[in-house]
Amino acid sequence: MSGHPSASLRLPEAVSGLYGAGAVAELVGLRRALHADPELSLQEERTCARLQRTLDELGVEGVARVAGTGVVGRIPGRDRKAPPVAVRGDIDALPIQEDTGLPFASRNEGVMHACGHDVHASWTVAAARLLRDDPAAGDVLIVLQPAEETGEGATAVLSTGVLDDVAAIFGAHVDLTFEIGQAMIQPGAVGAAADRFEVELRGKGAHGARPHQGLDPIVGAAQVVSALQTVVSRRMPPDQPAVVTVGAIEAGTAHNVIPDRAVLKGTMRSLDPAIRKSLADEVRHVAESVAAACRLEARVRMLQGTPAVLNDRRAAAWASDAAATVIGAESVKPLPVANMGGEDFAFYLERIPGCFIRVGARHPGDPVVGAHTPYFAPAEEAIFVGGALLAAAARRASAELAGWRGPKPR
Ligand code: NI
């Protein structure tokens, strides 16, 4: 294997036996090909074609496009009357200029797999391979989903009906907070509702030297930003995670001109549905009230995004038990802090019991590099851990749902 890109991989012993040398090289090759040719949400044409070809070559049944640029296929189970389960990986990239210096870095200007969806697509293919070689009780649907980053893909897949019969669903995300060989699995919230707000403050323009002749939306915007800091600190219960962030302010054109409007854009994150509603209510109330005190008109728009990612209790227990058989119980843990990131897997979990796993993707000693940055580079060993965890979770869930007795499958 010397000379091949996969030769330097340090696979955890527990998973290295599951994949032949040929499979390891193919999966690393797939990941690097996807990484070098990233495509934005709902434009994943070449990605989709490559993944479709790959699943066809693996002998996956009924491989077809779904939801525009997604792919779905079916791996027959041992008992075709058992309820099917699904494994989902996302496939889209981000509008970021890559700066990792990797030999297989993005060739596409301004587009990068900066969230690891190239790894997710590859570990979903890895899971398909493992499930083909050692099938679950029932069928397993393989779903390669487009447009996770825009929050559109999961609902698009659900609306096609391909998951209507599915009794459990599993997905995962690389996480560089954790090392290779670790997995974070727990029931309940593992990702936040991610809603947006926009506040337009309308005042009256004036000369910068004569502010009393106008109604200054910039001073109003500054006060709204400050007052919004009290929404979480004064209005939310202290044991409930919540975030309000203003990420953009647009106003003004020159140092001596008071503009007539200012626009604030922000995000609200929460884990609990009641907190989600009160965040939106309080942000609106603060923006409108502070604007009124400044004699400004506030137009507040709330844009609902993905809901919180809520793992089903039983599905999380199955995934956790299955993961323990693969990487050892000591490597399977709950999240150490609440994850306030959003993920459109949440939409599946509203309809289908399931579990979303966070998979360690950093070599010991390496720095933690955040997703959605130009330097994001998950360790490729994660492909093989993620594939093994997803296949094991699918087998375990399938066996439980089919009512199989006897030793639990890996
Ligand atoms: Ni992501």
C-alpha cells in the first residue's frame, strides 16, 4: 500500500478489521474526489452522479436520484417483512475559499467542504458496504441528502415519500472537538433550533452636524443590540441553553450623513420548544420597544429555521449500545456541553425516531479547528469509524424493530 494516500491512515484497531485494504483505499479515494470538487447546496450534480455510480458499483438496489441532487438506494435485509431503517449522509459544500493546503484541496474557486459533508457522504457509502456484506434484519435505506447547509434538503427528501415506511433513522457529523475513535451519543437535544431575525429600523436622515433634525437609526441600532443582550441573561431560565447573536448591521454611507434606516440580522438558538418561542417573542418585544423609545419604526421579521435535533430515547440507546460494541463503551459519551449548532437532520427526527451521532475526527495532539472555516480538515479515519457506527446502529435498530431474539448484532 505504500505510496497510496490511504497508507498513512492510523485506523483504530477496533474498526480496521471491518474494512479490507481495497475498501479503505476506495473510500479514501472517494472522499478526496468529493473534497476536490465541492458543490453548493442544490447544485450537487457531479457529487450526486459520483455517489450514484459508487452505490451502483457496490450492488445497492434501486439506486435513484431523490430531491433533485440527492441519491437513495436500498440494501436488502435478511427478513424483507421487517420494517426498514435509514442511514443518512449529507453531501453539500459551503461558499468558503479553502486554505488547508491539502493535496486534494478544492479545485472550485470559493467553494469548500468546510463542514465535513465529503466525509459524511463517504462514511454513508462505507456503512452501505458493511451492510451489504453483513445485512441488517430489515432493509436499510441509504440516503445521500443535498442542501443541508441551507436547511432545505431534509424536507425535500421527506416530501418525496421515500422515507414513509422507515421506522428509524441514523445520521452523524464529524466533530473535531473529539479524537478519532470517540463518539458522542445521547438521548434528547444534540443540536439547537436555529431561527433568524431581521430588524429594520426606520428613522429620518439628516446632516451629521444637525442630528436634532433627523431620527438616527444608528444610535437606535446600537441600543437594540445592547438591549438584546438581556433577552438570554434576564428573560430566559438559567438552566435552559439559549443564544441570541446579532451577526450583521447594515447602515450608513458616510461619516457626516445620518441615514434613514438601519438593518440588524441575527440568529436565535434554543433546545426547548417553549424557549424557542419565547426567544422570538422577546427579541421582537425588545426591538420594537427600544425602537419606539428612539422614535424609530421597527419592522421585525422572524424566519423559522431548523428545529432542535432531538434524539429518540430508544434509538439513542440502540446507537449507543451498538457503538460500544464497535469502539468500546469507554469511547461512547454524552456531549460535554450543549451543542447550539443547527442541523436539518432535525426534520427527520420530527417524523421518524432516530439518533444523530457526533463522531470524533481529530488526531490526538492536533489543534481543534472549527467547521465553516477555510482550515477545516477532519481526520480521514473518521470515515471508517462513522461508517462502522452507522452500520452497527442500523443493524441494532433493525433487529429490535423486527423483534429478533438472541445475541444482538454488531
Ligand atoms: Ni455540517
